[in-house]
Amino acid sequence: MEWSIGDESERYSVVMSNDGEAMSLSNITMDGQEIEPPNLQVSSDASSGRLIVEIEGIPKFAHVARVGDDWWIHLDGRAHVVKGYEKGSQKGQEADSGLTAPMPGTILEVSVKKGQRVREGQTLMVMEAMKMEHKIQAPSNGEVSQVHFQEGDRVDMGSVLIELAD
């Protein structure tokens, strides 16, 4: 999964590891070049739309809202628009045959079955990660050739969720 911030052209890829209730940043690349990751942990908060972000050991609250494939993040008195480019999203990268989990989570809903024809942008599956929902959408018209997970299944980041054929 790649991200950009605001109108910047740089693309970032991050690898998060699951640390019990929190997720830790373990790797970050900018335009394919690995950079030194900050000491960052993210955990859910009891308030809807709010996360606890710990940067270099200092906890802060971040308010987040998803609009399409973009995330609006309010942190330290500033609003940031973070654009996501996940496979299967409406603004995603070049599609391959498998749609993968953007982060570890739980499958909430499977909206398609093997052999079903789908259209570009159609929601195929919904997963929950860090108390937020992520829609896995068809990158193009096609036919579902395989559904690897069902409702309630836990998935790891990068797991192939659904495969499509032309």
C-alpha cells in the first residue's frame, strides 16, 4: 500500500507490526528508498474516530475520518490529508489478479462469491482494522475466481483476499 500526503508527489510505503493492542511502525520507504522510521505506535481509543499516536514515546490524540480513499487526520492542531493507494481502491495502483489486505484485521463482510461478475469500483469485501472499516473494491470489471476468507476470519497484512479474472 502506498500513501501520499497532501499535494506532495512522494509516495510512501509503510510496514506496521502488531504489538498486542498497538501497531508499531517497523519500516518506511519513500519513492522506493528505505528511510529511518521514527519510533511510532498507534492504538485505538474509546472515542469513535480518535486514535492514540505515540511518537518517540510522547502520546497524542489524532482524530481521523475517511472520505473515499483519503484520510483526514487532525494532529497537533493541524489537518493533514493522506491519500491511500491500495490495490482494489478507486485510485489504486495497477491491478494484478489478487486483492490484498492493506493491514492486519478481521473480515466483516464478504459481498461476492466465486464465479460472480463484478464491475470496477464495486465493494467486494469489508474488513476492520484498528476500529476502522476498509472497503476492498474491484479495480476493474471481471469475475471472482477465488474468495480466500470469510466473515470473522483474521487476516495478516498482504494476505490475498480475493482473486479476479478477466
